[in-house]
Amino acid sequence: MQEIEAKVEMYGELLPELMDRLERELATEAFSLWSGYKGFFEEHVGLEAKKILKVVTDPNPALERVEHLEARAEHLELEADPEIVGELREGLVENWAVICERGV
């Protein structure tokens, strides 16, 4: 019984730490994707990303999720991963150039 209690105590202390780390990693990745998307639309399309979400996904659970993500990132003091942001924006810019070239 003591051995089981020792394992429970050991893992019980690790679990919150692991959950916090996982939350930060997932939130950072999601926030980075949103930041790349947002930056692309504001710079290359000239529209606010949230306005696009509102128009495209009304009624708008996506906008609520983004606002929750931004609040979470602020609460956790997260910064977007520049590599993820750069890769996403690069891909969006390439696709946008094709769309503009075709006149769609």
C-alpha cells in the first residue's frame, strides 16, 4: 500500500506540471497559427482577420474561439512562434499570389 501511495504522490505532483506544459505548447502553436493568419490578411488583403472570420463563419463559434485563444495567450504571457508564423504566412502569400494572378 505504501508503494502505491508513493507512486500516486509522485505522479500526482508531475501531472499538473505536465498539463501546464501541454497547455502552453498547444496554446502557443494555436496562437502562432492565428498570428500568421491575422498578419497575412491585414498586410496582404488589407482586411482585419476577425472581420473575415465573422463574415465567413457567421454564426460565429470561430470568432469566439479566437477571442478565447487571444485571452489565453495574454493570460499565459505567450508569444507567437516566429517560425510557425513565418511558414504559415509564406504559404498564404504564395497561394494569394496564384489567386491574384488568375484574377479570381
